[in-house]
Amino acid sequence: MTDRLKMLVAGALGFGLGATAVLMATAVSGRLDGAARAPAPPGPAATASYAEAVARAAPSVLRVFAQHRVPAPSAAEEDAPPSAKPATPQAPPGLSRGSAVVVSDDGLLVTSAHLVAGADAIGTQVPDTGIVTAELLGIDMATDIAVLRLAKPAGPAIGLGDPARLRPGDVVLAIGNPFGLDQTVSLGIVSATGRTHLGLTEIEDFIQTDAAINPGNSGGALIDTSGRLVGINTAIMSDSGYSEGVAFAVPADRVMHVVSEIAATGTVVRGWIGIGARTLDATLAQRFGVRAPGGVFVTRVLEGSPAAAAGLRVGDVIVKAGGQPVASSPALREAVTAAGAGGEILLDVWRGSERLSARVHTRLRPGTHSTQSATPASAVVEGCDAAAAAGC
């Protein structure tokens, strides 16, 4: 028995704590002696600073301003009773402030659509230059992404990371301009990936992080520890309106797809077949007597839609799209979207105990718009159940 253990046992017995205390003292002594002798467990070396990553990414993050003016009311509107006045949703008057990220060396910037939708004027603050007018190339409200262009390059294009490689627990940093403060950096981890069913945008596949995101961070960069872009910060979940540790970013690969589409055509073309659908779960299966082992339950088929023309019915369960299994309504949406407008997609369907195939010809998704017709995003409840009844 070591001298340390003798002292611990003697102390325990001296205070009348009995055999239990002796066992506890022995255990404590063993842990103390073991800790002194055992080597440190293997693991990654601690990172003292992420300054290099920030230095690489920060020059690509700018401030963005969007001016929303109040339209002058017409004489008829002035005389109308309050209940008869137009109730069209629009951004509040004033100046919206946020962030934007340079994504190409020829002056393309990406930001959050909710900052610039319906704006009368958009500007960015360029280092050593001041406020520079930005041209709005297009808006994709379905992902809350907008693409801007400057007449002259405003900084280096940010390096691109791979959001698909992110895992919960990975360190990420947010760079933006919260509360008007330039080049603010916050640190956090990836809390989750593939977040859906939040009702934030029509198409959801968010990176969730606990990095501090506050008003003014929207449109800013979420980067990895190498300084590469993995997402565009877009929203927070909060009762106060300020950071409470639950923030969401659009993955960089989805962002760049939107950028390339808008840069080429001014809009994002997505396929549509005209159904409402929900991920099949045990509750739905029991309620409707569904025999399919999984898939996507069709809740509505719009009249005159491609799905109606192909013979799809409410109650059908779609198990494959284009030969690939679809286990959720977001997965079905992705497959239909990827087919584009004027394409074709083969669906494998269970109807009761019968298995059949439906070849559906896709159309342009309703609500697809260019810069001129941008409107605020409508929330969705789940997967293909859009509030505007556009569905998949």
C-alpha cells in the first residue's frame, strides 16, 4: 500500500466513515496514481487559433444593403377603409443590412434572398472603394438565395468546401456583419446536417450550427477550419430574434448550383409533376391501410397536372423515382427537380397490393420567377406540401 493510500484510508477511518469510505479512498487513489503514470490519450492536437482560415475567407465577405422604399398610395387607396386596402406582403420600408460572399473572380456575389427581394436599390461596401451599386441577377426564393453582380471585382472568390463531408461535431466559423459590425467571426460546431421540415423555405436541406448568427449575418459565410465555404447563413431559431445557439445555413453545393443557373439564365428551372406528398410513416400506413414498406404517400394530385395525366391517384405510394429508392418526400422532390422542365421521370408505385409504373412528363415548376417577379418565400410544412399548393 502506498503512502498516499495509507493516508487516505487512515483519514477515512479516522472520521468514522467505515469500509465504504475505504473502498472509495482506494478507488480515488488508484485514479490519482493512474493519472500520474498514464500517458495522455491519443487524439487530434488542439488548435490554438483559426486565424489563418479566417484570413483566407474574410476578404470574400462583404456588407450588403437593400433599400426598400414605401410606395406612394393612390387616391383610391387613401379613401378606402382599412379592411379594403391591399394586403400584399412586402419587405418593411427602410434599409436592410446583411452580408454577401464573393463566389467568382468576375464579380458574382451570393446573399440571402430575403434581404434583397423587392428592393429598389442594392449596394455593397467594397474595401478601399466605398458603397458600390450591385445588380440583382436573380432570386431563388425556394432556397433563399440571391445572386448579385458588381461591375468590377470586389475581392477574391472564396474557396469552396464540401458540405457533404461535414459531420456533427465538426468545427465551423461564421463570418458576417451582425448589427452592422464589419467582419465579425463566431465559432461553433456542426449541430446537424440535412435539416428539413422547418418551414423556413420551400426546399430545405440545412446545415445546423451553434455558431452565433445574429441580424446582419444573413448572406454571410459559414466556413470550415481551412477557410473554405461550406454554407450561406440564412436563418436562426429563436424566441428573442437573436442568437440562441440554433442557426441554419444553405449548403455551399446547393448554393453554387443556384448561382450557376441564375448566372446563365436569370432563374432556376425545376421540374414539377403536380402532387402533394408526405413521407410514409407508421401512423400514415396504419390510418390508410398501406402495405408498402416505405416511400412517399401521395396526398393530392392536382387537376390537369403531369401526375394526373400519368394516372397517379391519392393514396398511391411512390417507392422509386428514376430507378432510385425514395424514402422521404424531400428525396422525391430532389428527384423531380433534377428531371428539369420538359423531362421525364419513371415512378415505381404501390397501389394497395398492386405494383405499377408511371412515366411522368415534368413541367416548369409553378412560381418559377426571374428578378422582376420575386416575392417573399412561402413556408412549407413538409416535403412536397407547399403552402401555395405547388407540391412536387
